[in-house]
Amino acid sequence: MTPSRTRLSLLIGLALLVLSPLLAAQQPTPVIAARASLADWSDPLEALGTLHADESVTLSATVTETIAELTFEGGERVSAGELLVRLSDDEQQADLRVAQALRDERRNAVNRLAQLQSRNLAPRAEVEDARARLRQVEAEIQALEARLADYRIQAPFDGIVGFRNVSVGTLVTPGTELATLDRLDVMNLDFTLPELALGQVAPGLTLTATSAAFPDTTFRGEVASIGTRVDPVSRSITVRAELDNPGLRLRPGMLMQVTLQRAPREAVVIPEAALIPKGQRQFVLVLQSDGEAYRVEERQIRIGARREGEVEVLEGLAVDDLVVAHGTERVRDGQPTRLLGILDDDTTVPELLRRGRDNAEANG
């Protein structure tokens, strides 16, 4: 090869080397986009809380007597008013029957005297005395019936009864624990927050809670009330929330990880991968329609809070704007692009890349 031809080949190679990036730059660069969407947003605040039953009571005896009947074994659901424990009340029942018989006797006496008095055969004062004696025995019957109620321990509300620790024939005294009863359909969750958060918490705020016992389950509830005092030592305030308890899986005393959703709002949201940080400023690449293709526009935005994989946009984007979510390092402002797909809840980046390769191979 002559020297002149060698130089020509070198010049052509250098020209191709210089022009190839320019030619490649004119080819649309494939990217994957995401659409700016309007979503529910809040600022999470985490805390630890303890569960309590919505209603909880320990039933105990108020008299000294032996247990005559037990209607529960423990762990079953009972209804309000259902009999749980009956104490031996034979003597009291006998006293009641005596008082009832006396009431019948005095009622008959009142009726006879009233008939005689209507025919002026009995003084009015004697009739009034008989009626007073009748009222006296009726009052005694009411007192006996009230005392008999102490011998029957009933469920004060619907709930689940605890374990039975006594047996028929056991002698109980006032204060002896007979049964526990808890209402577990709704649970109270008490947790503390720093006093700085007091202005950001109000009844009705939603929250989620998780437990180590059920790591794959998220329980939802809302703030029911806020304590009236701030602890002067810890500078914290107690908040009470109500949690639904489907399946009655939660139990009083359990430790819960609480995430409180502060300042709930609707926000424009984009994937965090779309951000291009430059110092203290944040940019995104917005796709503008250019016929059948798209052209990239670099745009500065102002962001708010972040959560896993997403970021809140305060300024610079509108709902439904398309931003480059994958391929930001390969495109520049004003460059044409080829859209491989748009990310959503049903698609992933690998899936869209695979579709793009399949389409390219099909088109030769």
C-alpha cells in the first residue's frame, strides 16, 4: 500500500471515530418512563405501644360462700348477662320464700280490709296500717333479691372469659378472683410521643401497627384520644388509638410497632430513581412528545418527603407528566428518545427491558 493510501485510510478512520458518537447521538436512546401520579401521602412517625382490651374486668366474690355451679371452662365467648358462677344460696332462697309467703298473706289481708271498709265495716286507719305492712314486706323482698344477685356472677358485657382457676365446692370470700373477662373485638393501643409532636397529632389520624407475633400482618386503626398531661421527666405524651382485631389474634399486653400517618394529604409522586441531584438542587428528565418519538427536557423540581422508592414533588411537575425513570445516565437535555414502556404497579424495569429487546429482534 502506498504512503498516500495509508494516510487516506488513517484520515477516514479518524473521521469515522469522530463522527460515530455524533451519529449515534442522533439515534433515539431507549428509556423507561414513569408517570407523575397523585397519591395519598403522609409523614410517618414511629413509636412503640402496648395493647389493652377495649373492656376488661376481673370478676370476684362479694360474699363468703361455696361455689355451687360454674358454666365456663375458659377461653370461650360469652354474652352480656350470661351466668358464669353461681354461689350456694339455699339459705337466702329460703328467706326469700318466707318473705314472699308473708307478702301474699298481707296482700290478702289488705284486700279483705278494703272490702270491709267499702261497706263501712272496718276503720280506714286499719286498712292503711295493713297496706303499710304490705309495703314493708315488699321492700324486704327487694332487699333479699338484691342480696341474692351477689350469689350469681354474670358477664357485664360481651367478651372472652379467661381461664378458670376455681372449682365447684371452693369456699370463696369477698375479693376472691373468680373469672376475667375481656372484650377483644377492638383493642386499645397506648403509645408515647415526644411533646414536639403534640401539634401534629389529633383524634382521627390513621396509623398502622405490626407485631413480632404476626410479622406479615399489618393492623390498621386511628387515634381515639390524646392524654391531657405531658410527662415532666420524659417530655412525652400518651396517645390512645383503637385497632380492629380481626380473628381476635391480638391480646392485651402485646408490644406493637406503631407508624402514625401525620399530615395526610394528596401529593404528586414520582419514583426516587428519576431524581438527578446537582448539589442542593434536584432535576428530572421530562419526556416531551415529538411526533412518534419523545425529546428530553431537563427540569428543576422541588421535592418534599421521601418514602421507600418514591418521592413527593412540591413544584415543577404536574400529574401525568412523563419522567425518565431508567436510563437517566444515557440521555441529555434535548436528546431524542425511544420509550420502551411506562412503569406501573404491574410492570418492572427488567420486564420492560426484555420487551424492548424482543421488539428490536423482531424488527431486525
